[in-house]
Amino acid sequence: MAVGFACLFFAPTVSAQKLTNGNFYFGYSYLRSGSFSSSTPFSPSIGNSNLNGWDASLELKFIPWLGAVADFGGNYGTARVTLVCEVIINCQSPVSVDRRTHSFLFGPRLSVRIGKFTPFGHGLVGAVHTSANGFGFSHSDTSFGSALGGGLDYQLVKSISLRLQTDDMRMTFLDHTQNELRLSAGLVFHF
């Protein structure tokens, strides 16, 4: 009986020390895509792309330093494409096409809280859908994708933090696997 009373008496104190059960993040995302050419002869080549967009994630904590993350993102911009006709005849200089990349990634995240700062690292896997369309060129590809990265959260108020995050994303487009840099910044809402 004394143990039961002690549990009831100290429960509010213990729950006040409890860390959050998870968080939701939404912010701006910048994706730097490198240039590449397909290894197939007479294939188009795509130049560097600077894509802007959004990134969102939901993290559920299993224990204070380990959580499961679902990360979704979309980046949009233009890419310079050298078409097949330029290899055969000099038809026209490279053209700009609309490029879109959407990622659907999942995995574990490790984090540790140090005062108002929470550094974290994660390894995510899933799918990435990339498309490029315009001026007679149209191609899309859905492939395995991954992101290895991390970041830093800074607590602004009790349940809201500012996040800075960087990821090395790996994806395939036009049968070419490449690593791309993704930078993100936004707000984290803890629950």
C-alpha cells in the first residue's frame, strides 16, 4: 500500500521530467543536384540543378535518445539538358527543363538534448521519384533512395524549436546513381 501511495504521490513529478513523445518538422529545403550523363550512347545529359522546396518529418520517440522518423520532401527547379540531337547534329544549345524530386524516407534517428540544443543524426531509406519535362524531353524515375545526415534543434519556447539539417541523399535518375546535398531549415513542434 505504501508503494502504491508513493507512486501516486510522485507521478506528477516524474511526468514533469518526461521528455516529449515525438515531434513534427516542416521547413524550407534546398537540393543541390550534380550533373551527369547516361552511360548509354546517344543519351541526354543533365547539368547541375539548384532545386528549392519543402521538407517535413514526423518522429516518434521510443526512448529519450532514439526515435523512428518518416521524412517527406519535394524540391523543384530547372535543369539544363543536352539532348540526343546535339550528338548527331548541332540542333540547338542545351535547353532548360522543369525538374522535380519527391522523397519518401524512413529510419532511425539518434539525438541527445544538451540545454536548449539537441544535435541529432539519422540514416533513412525509402523511395525517391525524380522527373524532368520540357522541350520534347520527358523522363521520370522512381528508385531506391537514402539519406545519411543530421542536424541541430534549438529550443525557442517550450514546445517549438528551430531546426537546421543537412543530408547526403543518394538516388538514381536516367540510370545514373548520384549523391546530392540537401539543406533544410524550419520549425519543430514537440508533442
